[in-house]
Amino acid sequence: MSKNFDRRVIAPGGILDTTETFEETVIKTIEEDLSFDLSWHSTSLESSLNEWKSSHPQKPYPPRVIWELTALDAMADNRHDRKPDEPYFKPVLEMVNRDTNPPTLEIYPDVKGTLSDDNAVTYYQARCEETKNPIRKARYADLLWEALRVKRDRKAYSYALQAGNTYLDQVPLYFEQKRGLIHLTNNFQRAAEISVVLNTRDLALKVIQTISDLLSRLLECEAYHYLSELFKTLEFIANKFPDSVSSQNWQQVREICYNAIAKLEGQKPLNDLLVQAMVQGIIISSVHLGDDAIAWKYRVRVAEINENEAKAREGGEGITNGSLVSLKFIQDALHGYQNLVSIAPNEKEKSRMSGKVEEMKREIRRLIRQSENEMKSISVSVEIPKEKIEQFIKPLLEANSIDVLPMLSSYPDLTPNIDELREQAKHMSEEAPLTSVLGKTQIRDGRIIDQTPPFSNEDALSTQLGFWFQSHAQLLDIIFYRLKETGQITRDSLLTHLQTWEFVDERDLPFLEKGIDHYFDDDHVSALHLLVLRIEHMLKSTFEQTGAPSVTVPNERQIREQTFGDFLRREDVRNILGESIWYYLNFALVDESGLNLRNDIAHGWIELESCNRVTVQISLYCILQLTRLQKKNPDDK
């Protein structure tokens, strides 16, 4: 790009050499980056940006840098079900700045503002032509399509085609980058969307062929989740362009799924979710092949997988098992069998599926009775009607993204109502009097770690908390899934929420960032080990900042750090946290009869199957609870 172009677009009066050098450094760093990483993962780029801030504290970034960062960091919404009027590129954060009067909304990156700026559009056109970086070329072209189609500019069509084709040209890069496969599926979805919106069959056929060439390689990588996403992309195209996905393509999909299932079934423990994803691929391909018998067979298998999972969960131990979790899978199986009744190929199969429906209903009643035998009140927390879930989640889905996490952390239904649980515990003692005369022994790895005399009031409350956490974990899982699916919770929004918390300790942020990354990459073992151990430091640091250190002084010569359990049990800590949050943190982190995540991880007791998505989400919610702590107004006595 010529310097004359730079001067004409950005600063008619000329550019200072330091500004020009800064711009060239930033553009060169971005131009040479083929890693798909965002800006804050690039040490050299971050160094340049920080140097500018340090030497120009009152001066914003130059326009060219702002435009490059916008192109780099704009968040892409790759959902096929995105509404036509929804923008594809969105900010990663929208934050209310309450330090201004009146408060102002700060947006980063300001995609809408940038794309409505003619200078920015002209800049992207020049960059799109000159760049040799296929990742940048696709992004510039895509941004130009978004900007120009609003203006009904005739060039929009050509930029859309250029974006779609360049996304496909990037394929070799995906396998060179650690996180490239995430972008692979996203970019295929975008190329497919472009082909449909432009009604361009040639681009659609290119997407199909490129996917077909990749399926075997993804199977070799055991990238089952990404395979599942590509099957959905093929179906998306097939619905728009009938016969574009050939019988040979669908036959290939089915063979890939058969082989994937064979691989998965050889792994222990079996990942039923991935098996179901591959089964769905068989169903999709069989429907398009007109093979109703195979489609029917695997639809039945989906229901059977849920039924078998329910049986396995009922007899298991830990928060992800038990009668309440089993009930959830039985309900999924019931819905599956009910759907099969309506599409049964003959009366014999219809009768068989009807029988399974009745069997599942009996199982549901049995599981509820089984819980009620232990505690009459459990049925209250077992059933979570869909209407209630939707009513619960709707405000979060409709809120500005900056407000989602504060809203989520303060939802009263997501922390235990201790008074209500005490009443339920009292009710349990009255309905099941034997529990009040039985002692309790806790055993880990073949050794007794705790023995208690006959059931106390706290024991009864702890039992109630255990049941509450089982239903809470299910609800939290649904909420996180929906919010991640819709982009209301992202890696960046979680990290930004923590970075802006007034008590945040900078030493915690690198660990929290890595833990959040691992959570979004489905590496639950790493995520749990990073996040849980930071919670203790975050809470202690908060109290230290307000003059309440976490130490004991046994004598004049010694100062000792309090254990986390002792620290939590301090009266001042309990009073400040409040009963609801205190019981939540205590049960989740240090209670031997609870999840005990902090101690199990710190002492190496935790088992692999306990390091799962559900426990990671509970640890994230513990962290969100801490961010509710705020400094008091100095004038408030």
C-alpha cells in the first residue's frame, strides 16, 4: 500500500513519523500472522499497542490501527439459523462506563461504526487487493460484503464471492495450527451461507467438494465434533440446492460415521454424546439416500442410548450420577420414543415404540418415588418444566452482552435458599426418622476420612444441599449451553467481566484466562485444575485488600496462612458473603460431604470422571459469585 494512499485517507494534513511507524509495525505484524490467533495472543502486537499507549497516554490509536483491530477482533456469528437482519460481525464486548456523566456505552470493536465509515471501507478495499495473507483477505472481503450490501453497492457481490472462495483456500492452514479446526468449521459455515444468500450453486458445489476431501482426514484426527458440524453444513446446502449434495457424498458421510462409531466404541469410557453426534450423521445421510430402514434403525438407537445412559447414571456416584441425573436421560428417551411412534414404518414398530413410551413413563415414576423415599421434597427440584427454563433464560438472551454475566451471577434461583432447605431437612427427619439415628462414615481410597454421630441438623441440611446441587447442575448446564450457543457468553466476555472486577488480582488473570480457554476447548481436566485453585486466592485477596488478611498468629513469633476451610468458616467471611453464597462456596469447594473440589484437586483425590463440563461450570459460577463483592461507599457508615 502506498504512503500517498495512507495520507489521503487518514490525515489530509500529514502524519507524524512516529504515528506512521506505529501503523506500519501493527499492519506488518497482522499481515504476517497465519495463526488464526486474536490480537491479545500476539506478543509482538501487544507490545506495539502497549508502547503506543505508554508514549501517547491521551491519544487514541490512529484510524488505520483501529480499522485493522476491528477486522482482526470482530466476532463472527456463524449460526445457520441466524436471522436475516442480524449482522454477521459483532463486537466482542459492550461495556457501560459509569465513570462518565452520564454513563456511556463503550463498544469494542465498533464494527457498525467502522463499516459505515467510507474511509474505512476504502482502506479495506486496498488491503483486500494487496494482502498476501489468505486469512486477512477473507476477513477484509467479508467485511466489505457486509458494508457494501447495506449500501446496495454492486461490488458487494464480488466481495462476497471472494470471501467465500478465500475461506475455502485457507483449508491447508487449519491443520498447521493448534486451534485451526475451530475456524475450519466456522469458515465452512460462512462459505455455505454466502453461497445460499447469493444463490450461487458453483460456490456451494466447491464447499461440498472441499468438505468431501476433508472428511477422512478429520476422522483420522478423531475430530468427531467438527465432523458433526460439517454434516450440518452439508444438510444446510442440500436444503437450499436440492441434489447439490450427491448420493456419493451422503454415502461417504454414512461410512465416515460408521467408522467413527467403531472407533468411539473402542474407547473407555464411552463418550455417548459423540456417539449420538455420529448417529445423527447416519440418520441425516440415510434420509437423503432414501434409506428409511437405516434411518429408522438409528433413530431408535438414539432413544436407546439415552435409556442405557440413564441406567448407567442411576448406579453411579458423584454429582453427574444418581437418580435425578438418570431421570433427565429417561425423559430424553421418552421424548425420542414418542417421536418414533408418530413416524413408525409399520404397526408392529408403532406398537413396540408405544410400549417403550409406557415403559419410560413407569421408569420416571419409579425414579421420582425412589427419590421421595429418601426425601419427600425432592420432586420439587427434579422437574424443571421447559416453560420455566425458557422464562428463566429469556432475559439473559435478550440482554446486552455486557449485562449477561452480572445478571447471571445474581439470579436468586441459582444459589440455595437456605431457610427453605432447612425446612426440607426438617421435613425429611419427620418423614424418614431412621436417618436421625444413623451415623455417617466417609471413605476415600479405602480409608476412613470422617465419621459422624447420628444425623444432626447440619447433616440433614448437607443432604438437602446435595440434592439441590444435582438439579442446580442440570439447570446451570442448560443455561451455559444456551448462552454459549447464542454468543451471550464467550471466552472474551468472561475474561472481560473478570478483568473489570474491582477486586481482581492481576496474578490471577493469566490462570483464569487459560482456564476459560480450556473450558471452551472442552478440556475439562485442565480447566478445573486451573480455575478451582484460583478461587481460594481470589477470595483471600479480596479480604486482604479491605484489611482482613487470611493469617493466624498462634504466638508472637509465628504467622501462619489460614487453610481455605478455616478462612471460609471465619465469622467475618460468613457475614460478608451471606448465607446463600457461603453455603454454595463451602459445599462446592471444601465440604467433605459436598463436592469438595478444592481439597480433592489440591490433594490429588479427584477422579478423572469428576473433571467434567458440569463441575467446571460450577467452579465458574463460584467465580461469578465472588464478582458480586463490591467495595462499600466510603460515605456509607
